[in-house]
Amino acid sequence: MDITSLKSWELREKILKKEISSYEVTEAFLEKIDEVEDEINAFITIDAERALESAKIVDQKIMEGKKVGILAGLPVAIKDNIMTKNLRTTCASKMLEHYVPPYNATVIEKIRIEDGIIIGKANMDEFAMGGSTETSYFGPTKNPRNKSVVAGGSSGGSAAAIAAQEAAFSLGTDTGGSIRQPASYCGVVGVKPTYGLVSRYGVVPMSNSLDQVGVFGKDVKDAYIALKSIAGFDPLDATSSKKYSLEDINFEEISLKGLRIALPKEYDELRVEGDQKIREIFENKLRVFENNGAIIEYVSLPYLKYALETYYLISTAEVSTNLSRFDGIRYGHRALEYNTLDELYINSRTEGFGEETKRRIMMGTYALSQGYKDEHYKKALKIRTLIKDDYDRVFQNFDVILSVTSPILPFPFDSVINSPVDMYKADTYTVPVNLAGLCAISVPMGEVDNLPVGLQITANRFNEKKLFTAAYGYERSAK
């Protein structure tokens, strides 16, 4: 039996039935990491010893007949911007190369309560800024499906770890598509939950009003189990919702019949060069929904065309504010050569941050500067409200919205990264979801030129049940 090829829910069933042990499962994934990691570079830090110790504890609980959590014995990869006590958290930056947090993020505490096994910290774009995991100080992550192209980003390591069978499931963060785009590129399932469903406490922020912790899995059911384990109210997070949690879903009863699907006509206006083959697969997959009783109609989201510019103004403004804490004094990288306090700040930040991070700090600082704040930042906030209102209107009559996840295929290394505007265009279909605080999932829908492409399904805020219904119904029917 090839343990690492099994789905998370299959592994859990076998562990509970004592067909295999948690220790055997963890050992198998660690062996897989040893086998492929030199080529893939999905991880920054591996925590093998503690992972095996945790697996022994889970096995002991099962032997004694004690109750175990929904993640019992499942090895988990954690994006390296999520705090893990006594385990290095770098944000893939020289600035935090040696930082070891004194506490766990809430999602880490939840994973431990549910008996998940944290196997290591996954690679990412520096401070989650990028769409290819090429901006990592620790080197790029390669796409397991084709090692000559990128794995996507910023959660590229988390996606690649699933595609390369180095973890049962993984956590990522999504600010403008950073889970869904790498999920599409690596041919796995990635979920960006509703803003407020999952605690952000202990997550190094890129953009506070947009960031959300989400999950990767091999299939939709995997992703649901993973999200179920981390969702819920957290008093330590002021943006956490008391009202909503993730509902139980009976996957055997799921049907696409009667599902109301919206196709925004503005997506045709947002098309980028070279996406024709991806569009053809998307249009073909629409028949899967129609043939299973779903109702598809075109709608209008008139302010969608402003989403990309709005997103980059708001997100970079928040980046500029958030990263101001890295001054070379309190924690993080500190320059050795300086004569004045100003030189300490300048030299520490110059040495500690990479080019893309500096670019976004500068963009955000400009947007917030005197004389430009009203013209750029405040105007972007108003457009964000209009985009949200557009979605609210559509979701009064429809259950989900369909689109491609990314309009471009996984690209070769050192290509698009040298043209930031082209890389930003890869977020065309994903950023509106974050601006409106919605939930969305990317599921594999086929291949173009032997590279994976993803289908994005979007649902209204706290309507994850409809999201998983549509995704699982499609996944099952498309086989």
C-alpha cells in the first residue's frame, strides 16, 4: 500500500480501524519528503522528530480507546507565515530567517486539538508577496507536475507539498488568490474561506482586511475535513465571526440538480492574452453542471473591471503599514553596519527585504502619502464597497459563481517575475473574492499542454455549504 497516495479521509479511516498506525503514516510522508524535497523545495523547515513523537501519542490514544480528533494522525504542512511555537517561522524572508515564535497561531492550536501532526513549514513568496514562490529567500518551489514551471504563489510550497504527496493536507493563506492560484497550477484543491470564518490570530499579516487562512487537499472531501478542523470563533481575533461556523455536510446526498449558477459577462472583458485553451476547457466543463440539472445564467458585475487596481491599492497600503514594524530593533534582521538610527532602519530593511516586498512597500507608501491618499486609497475603498454590492445583488438569486481560477498557465522560472504587471494579471479572477470577503474553491478541471488548470467556484459569505456542494457535485460528476 502506497500510504502517501491515499486521500486524507482514507488515511483517517485506516488509522481508526488500526489497519495502519499514525506513526507509519508520518514515517511514510517523511520518507517521501526525503525522496523528492531536493527537487521540489516545498518546505523551509522539517520537524521530523516532534512529528513522530506526536504520532506516537495519537496511536496511544487509539490503543486505549480514547476519543481522537477529526485529523487523527494526519501529517500537515503549514505555510511559513503562520506562527508555530518553538518552530522557526520565517515568512520566506531574510528578515525573519532565524525567528522562532514563543506562541502558536490559533489554527495551530486547533490542529493539535484535533490530533493533526505538524510535519513542517512550507515555502512561500516572501511575506506572501508574489504569485510564483520565486521571491522566497530560500529559493523557489518547483511544480511537481512539471519541474520546469512555477508552483504558483504565494502559498506555492503548501500546494506543491500536496501534489508531491509530502503531506496529507496543508494550510495556506489567501490575500488575493494565494491559495486558489497555486492549487490550480499544481492540480490540487484549494479553499479560501469566508473572511472571519477562520482565525487570523498568529498569522503574520500581509493585508489585514484581505488575508484569510485556508486549506489544500487532494480532493474536495479532504479540503472540507481540513477546513472543518480550523474553522470557528476565536476571541483572540477581532475579525472572527461569532455567528457562523462550518456546517456538517453529508457528501452522499449532494446533488447539482437545481443549483443556480451565475456567469458574469464581465469575465469575457477581462480575458488576457493566451487564455483561449483554458476558456475552452471551462466552457466544456459547464456542461457537467448543466447535464446534472444545474441552472446557468449570465449576470452582470459592472464594477468587476476595477477589481485588480482596487486590490493592489488597498493591499499595498496595508503592506506598507504592516511591514513598518520590521525596523531592525525589536526583532528580525538587524544590519551590522550603521552610524545613526536612520542608517540602522535603512540598512536593516534594505538587507532584510527582497525586491518584490520593497516594490509593494513603495507602492503602498505612495498610495497613503499626503496629497495622494484621497485620490488613490480612499477611492479604492469606495470601489471595494461597490464590488461587494455587485456580488450581494447576484447572490440574492444565485447559489454560486463560476470562472476559471487563473487565466494563464504555470509559467517558466525567471519569466513573468521580471514583468510584475503581467504577474498581477494572473489574479484577475481571484482578487474580487477577497475584496468582497466571499468564499471560493479551486478544483482541477483538466490540462492544457500537459499543465493543470483550475475551475473556481465562488459562494456568498458564510455559505461554504453551497461551495462544497457545488465543488463535490462537480468533482464526482466530472470523473
